[in-house]
Amino acid sequence: MAVEMHAGLASEGGSKLKMLLTFVDRLPDGSENGMYYALHVGGTNFRILRIQLGGQRSILGHDVERKPIPEHLMTRTSEEFFDFLALSLKEFVERKGNNSQLSQVRGKDVGFTFSFPVKQTSVSSGTLIKWTKGFSIDDMVEKDVVEYLQKALSRRGLDMHVAALVNDSVGTLAVGHFYDKDTVAAVVIGTGTNACYLERADAIIKCQGLLTTSGGMVINMEWGNFWSSHLPRTSYDIDLDAESQNPMDQGFEKMISGMYLGDIVRRVICKMSLVSDVFGPVSSKLSTRFALSTPLMAAMHEDDSPDLIEVAKILEETLDIHDVPLKARKVVVKICDVVTRRAARLAAAGIVGILKKIGRDGTGGITSGRIKGVKSGRMRRTVVAVEGGLYTSYTVFREYLNEAVAEILGEEIAPYVILKVMEDGSGIGAALLAASNSARSVDTVQEAVIVALMVVALAVIGG
């Protein structure tokens, strides 16, 4: 993972890891004050949030509203789609303000989480690469999504400013850093998976000369696409990939995320049914892709009843496998355990790979993870923010992941690395990033470049 991170930072296309620049060079530090809003568009539903920040790492108020996106708007025009978002925000503002005047939100900043492939061009702009998740609004592709939202807000009479365009994992990092300044990376492990972290600007070789006032920038790794010959790929992984909508893509995600774990278990049970009679006659449902969801797999894995009643029930109702003897039910639990343990340990290795890249794993690197100037060489405290249902709701997965991180780091280093659960990074994080970027009319990155050019110009004139 660390080697591929280096390659992805060195050149575009140098690695399966895209290592995308987010232009977020300043994370929330808890000093933010005031009222901020966020929109989160991630699929067939979207959310509107409002938070009241009170400084001293405090959120004084938090309102959220979920709304379905009408199906016809997913394939119409960009103007209709963004008008719907803007109108929904306007109604939310009026409702939460007890029908008070919209003048109260004049100049308020909005964070925009847009969970589709976007090429970010600044902290508050990015062009849509392609639609996914059933959306197909053709006139939006390769256009700036923030520009379209900003125009829609104006059309609806909302004098609000979109201050930050945010990816889910970056939002999680923002929430983590808001509460704890030692947070340097974030991982989302749910239906899908991704990670981001804070990198030194001078380490981003593919953008040589990149200047930021903080000296760093958040990198969106898009780690679901990570691939390496070292990954323990089985025939089940190969078949799952070949039959997927995106073969030879998102290889890491297909081994560790909630979208796929249940289906890997189904494939193993199917193979066992074909080569033995342990599950009786072969059920046709065993050949149906995604017939077994990861939540149901987890329910079987965590069945602690003496006769594994839940396992028998799920096999019967979901996979049409009847009268499974106890011995075979125990085999199913074992399969769930092996698949889950592998996923958790691979995710843990990925997390330690990030720490290794930034010198926080205690094995060397630029800073060796130790605090400069401290004679004893005491390790730095390092926090990784984690979000996503697979980690937060699946107890065994979380335990395996935590255990593997500690095992890889070793007993001397492990106590200094904390995995901390974050709630709603994709929503609150966007509002927090709007807050931390609100007082600047020009992006920090652009400001730094302008200053650098002025210095060069003055030097030439002076010379």
C-alpha cells in the first residue's frame, strides 16, 4: 500500500491508487463559529444539514433532514435536478427558521458532499467525470457541479455560498480533526470503501511546486481500486470480479467492503454444494449473485444460540437450503469467519500502509513517527477516523480489524495509534469544511501560488 501511494503521488496513472488532490489544505480545528449548512447527495436519497458551531470544538446545534430524489429527476436536465436541491434547501431554511426571513442566511456558507466521481479543481469546484447509482443527466458530465448548484441557489433567491466540495472520506477526516487535532487519516468501510489522509505538499511530486499555507494537503486515495500481486486472491474473488459490472476495477473494495462479503460467502457455499452433499440438493438460489447480503452473513456469523437457529433460518429463507444439520451450520459460521477475518485484516494492513507512508508506524520514514526534540524519542499520538456500517455495526469485523492493526504495528507502537469511530462525516464534515474555508474569497492554494509568483516577479525586477 505504501509503495503504491508513492507511485500515485509521483505521476498521474502511476498507480491503481488515484491519489487525488482535494485542495483541502486546512482542516477544521475546533475554533470555528457560526451557522453552516451542508447538502449530501449520495444516491437516491439526499440530506440537508445545519450546524451551529460555538468554538472550543463544540457543536451547539445540529439539524438534519432526509429526502428522496424523485426518480424522474435522475435522468432529466441538470437545471431541474439542481433546482430541486436548491428548493429543498430553501424550504429547510424557512422551516427551521420558523418561517423567518431568508435574509438571515444571507452569505451563509454551504458544504456540498457529492458522492459521484469528480475531478476536483479547487476546494470549492470540481467537474463530474461520470454518473453512477442510476443517475444519467447527460448535460452535467464534465461540468462544474458547484457552479450549477450555485446558479440554482441564486435562481431560488438563496444568497448562500458553496464553500467546499467534499468526498465522504474527506468529510470523515474533517470531523475527526475537528474533535481531535491528532487525526491524520480517515477510512470509510461500509457498502463501499475509501480512505484519505493529510500529506506533505512537497511529497506530491506530480504537482511539483505546489504551495499551500499549511504545507500540507488532504489526498483522496480512492483506495477501493488498490491492487497488488500480494493480495490473497482466490478463485471466488476472480469469479466475482469477472461477473461484476466493473471487471478488473475496484479490486481491494471487492475483498473488504460490505457490498461483496456476503456474496463471497455465497460462492463458497455454492462450491461446497456442488462438490459434496453437505447441504443436500443444490439450491438454485445459490447461483444468484448477491442472494446473500452482508448483513445476513453477519447475522449468521454472530449467531450465538446453541443450535445456530439463526443460521438455519437464513439458509432456509434466503438460499432455499432446508434441514441443514448442526455440523453443516457450524461450517457456514466458519466460512463467514474466514471471509470476515480476511477482509478486516486486509483493511487493517491498508491503514498501517497509510501510517507507514507518513512515518507514523514507528519503522522509519521521514519523521519515524517520533516527536522531534524529545530526548526519549517518544512516539506521536496518531488518530485514524473510521466511518461506515461494516466497522461500526459488525462487532466481529471491528474486533478483527483492531486486533490486526495492533499486531502489525507491534506492542511498542500500537498504543499510540487510535482508531476512532466518527458519525456522519459525509454530512457534518462538509459543513465543518465550509466553516474552515468560509473566510477566504480565494482558495488557500491559489493564494499561495499568487504570492509565490509575486515573489518571483519581484526577484526578477530586483535582479
